[in-house]
Amino acid sequence: MSIYLRNKNTTLFTQVLLKLAKMLQLTFQGFRGVLKNQAFKSTRLFSSTSSFAADETGRILPHGGELIELLVSEPKKKRDLIESCKFVQECSDRNACDVELLSVGGFSPLKGFMNRDVYDHVVSNMRLPKSNLIFGLPVVFDTNNDSIKEGDRVLMTYKGQNIGVLEVENKWLPNKAKETKECYRTTSLEHPGVQMVAMERGKYYLGGQVWGLDLPKREFPCATPREVRAMLPAKQDVVVFQCRNPVHRAHYELFTRALHAPNVRPGAVCLVHPTVGPTQDDDIPGIVRFHTYEVLKAELQNPAIMWAYLPYSMHMAGPREAIQHMLIRKNYGCTHFIVGRDMAGSKSCLTGEDFYGIYDAQDFAKKHAEELGMQTVPSADVVYTEEKGYVTADIAKKDGLHVRKLSGTKFRQMLRGGEDIPEWFAFKSVVEVLRAHTQSP
């Protein structure tokens, strides 16, 4: 059970955050000093030998070459679509994330939830049929409604909103054992993704065209691919950092160092693009993570670091989820993807054993990066040393430096106990937010 609680009094909490943000106009040395001067100076075009296919603005093309947006803007068409629906189904948090990403083009080139033939092909081959485009995981809509038939339209609702209409082209009983074995490399219920497929999802899958009506109203904004692309500088490399937890000092070192990787051109920017949809049960709630990112953004004031939020529900599918994240971020305009060690990995809920090797996702992403038209940047293994601050682990070992460590378990204990958290481990602003959402035992 998470030690973090959702604070319903968001107005009061927001006031606290604003005051905190104003107090935290700190000046960072090192990378910030270099990057602040370089961030927007580069106007280098993609070279003729570049592996990136760019649009007329110099930004990377979406997956499949076109951003497929399904949102309906005309009020009359929205009314007609709603009136044409025979059934209404309330979306789960995960369903709502998928509907939103389909609506805004995050899952381009999909035009709706996968039909059975597409689902089967993606499960078995990690590719869309016909186009043969790589696609990491299936995107499906589930139901327990026996009455829905092929040809029916379903109004998809979420917390009082009409968010989309699905025209059912296929309805089938999925082979969930095969799906989990292929996508998660296990059928064990000890895996959180397998639990989700087997125990949370409904009996049937529905596939077909989707019309987006409205985006889910959230306590935090999730910029669309079109909006993020407009925010990102054109004709420059964009390195994206995916995370599902608060950003601590080691993470900051990791993604600022990535801007100086050998395959990243001068003038690049980093997009910190956390997932704020459902993750694992014991992860910090999305709204809490959002507040930590917002105060950190205000504290850093680094023009080379940009921020946006992704309404995506984690599957913890390791290597195949790395591919899913890459193609989604390509749709958001990113050219390089930082692949963390054991990215999207998970442990057995009984034994604590890892389901994937520590470098499985990195190796898998690197293997398929060229086909995706992107490049990977492996995450640096950085450690904090008493003598030189943060350095890579190999340098610390070579120079015989004294490494300081703080486990996640110890950090949470210190947080609950009101102890001082060392600033080499966590940003003060982030700690303050986490304390505000922490329940003492």
C-alpha cells in the first residue's frame, strides 16, 4: 500500500506549491551553465545522411509518416455520434488513457482500437499487418457486456464526460495466455501486467474506429503531440526522458548528461515526459508526481530541459514496452530516447525476482531503433561520491572514490520520520511535496 495519499484540497496545496516555487529560484552550476547558453542557438538542419525523416518544419515525422488525430470539433457531429450509440460504457482509468492517446495521435498511425487481425499480428509479431510497422503492445478496449454486437456503436464515458465513440467492427474472446506470454514474456500472475490483463480487463475485446469527443479532464495538463511538437525547437535533436517516479538528483544528472552523448548534436534539448496514468499499485499517485515535477521545473529554470506529461498507463512489459514508449515519443516529436536500466521492468509480487534482465530493454530498443527512425541513449550509471559529486560508476571505481548510497526503502523511512534528506540525493522542492502527501504511521 502506498504511503502517499491524494490530497483532495488541491486549492490549498496549489497555493503552497506556488509559494514554494517562488522561493526556489536557485542557480545550478555545471550542466545548467553550459546548456543555458547553448539551448536554442543551434540551427543545424538534419543532414542528408541523417536517419531521421523530417517534416517541412524540420521535426521528426510521426510513426507511419502522419499524425492521426481523431478528435471531432464540430458540435453537430458530436451530437449525431452520441445519438447513434446503442450502448454506453464507463471507461477505466486505463481505458481513458488509451482513448485520449488515440484521440490526440499519440498512438499514430492507429485510427481506433485494434481489430482482431491487427491484435493477433501485434501480439505475435510486434508489427501492424499490411504496413509491417513495428508496434510494441496491442491497444484494445475491453468489456463484459454480452449484448454488444459487431456494428453497434458504444459511447465511451469517463467520470461524467463523453470522451469518445467506438464503432464495433470486431468483438472476440482474446487468448489472454498467449497475449501475456508474448507481450510480457510470462503468464504468471506475479507480474503486474499479467494481473491487469487477466483480472482487470473484461471478458471480451472490442475493435473498431474511434471518434474522440472530449479529452478527459485531469488535475494536471497533458499536452497533445501537436502541442508538444510546436513547443519543441525545430531542426534540433530532442532527447526524451521517460519516468514514472519523482525526479531525484541522479535522474537529473542522467538526462543532462544525455544531451552530451556522442550521437546527440550540439544544441539539443531534453523533454522530460513522465507518464501520469496508472502504473503499479505501490507507485506514487499521478497527481503527486505531477506536483513534484512542477516545483522542480520552477526550481531548475533550465531552458534546455522542457516538460510535458503523458496520459499513458504502464504495463511494466520491459523490452516490448520500451518500443511502445519510443513510438509514442516519436509521435510527440522526439528523436532520441533515453533507455534506463531495467526500463518498465517489474518484480514478482511473491519472490521479488526480476522478470527481465537489467539490460534487456536497452538491448531490445537499440536493436529496433533504426527501424523506428530514432536513436537510443543508454542511461549512464551515475553515483554520488564524497570527493567529486556525481560521476559515472566506472570512474568512481577506477579512482577509488567513496560512493554514498541511499536506498529507496531508507529514503521513504526518512521521509515518514521527518528526517532531513541529503540534498545530494533529492531536490528540496521535491521532498517538500512528498512530505505534504505523506501519512505518518
